[in-house]
Amino acid sequence: MCFDVHYTLSCLDLVNSVYIYRPPPPVPEIEITEDAVKEAALYLQSILNKLLSAFKSIAHGNDSDLFYASASVLWFLSIIGSFTCFVTAFYICLLVILIVPALYDKYRECIDRCLSLAYTEVLMYERIYERFCFQCYRKVKESIREMVEEDS
């Protein structure tokens, strides 16, 4: 199947180049200034230094939160990787990276409205959860106090 598609596209390209000849479009000259290259190199150097310092703090055991966060991300990636091969995962990520910004630009108002509603819902449930946790904490504290008073 893949060979047939490749062969068909090659034949169509050959027919296009032989019978429907068009000169190639002009290629613009692109120049990158030395300042832009130096700025990009400094930016990459700062990012790499931050990354290496984070690795060092993880290796020395100073930042356990970062260690657990990176371990959980790697674990999640290994789970996703067990379902697909690398090429498929890369293709899906590339499609998401290319499509999501375009869709957001097209439907910005609707997405912003829905996200603001979802954010207010999350805040409401967070307040309810905090009240519930506080009530549970208070009940546990009172029950421990009663148990201590009974023993005394």
C-alpha cells in the first residue's frame, strides 16, 4: 500500500516535471546577523544552565518536589509510549502543536468564555472542598480531644 502511494506520487511528479514545466520560484536570500546568533546562543546557554542546575539539585537530593514531578512526567510518558510507537506519538504531538493555536485563534472568544466558566466552577468546588476538609479536620480534632479527656 505504502509502496503504491509512493510510486503513484513519483509518477505524477515525473509527469508534472516533463509535461507541465514551470520554472521554480525564486528563492529569497536569507541572512542571519551575528548578533541574532549570539543572542540565541546566550538564551540557549541560560536555559541549559538552569536545566543542569535542576539536575544537580535533584542528584544531590535538595529538591525532592522537582524529583517527584520529573519522575511522574517520565512515568506518564512511558505509559503513553507503551500504547504507541515513537513515530506515531511524534506525529500526534506535531499535529496538536500545529492545530491547537490555529483553532484557538479562530474560536478565541468561545474558548475564553468556556474556560472562564470552567475556572469559576473549579474555584467554587475548591472552596467547597476546603470547607469540607476543615469540617473533617475539626471533627477529627474534637474526637481526639474527647478520647484524650476520657482517658484522663
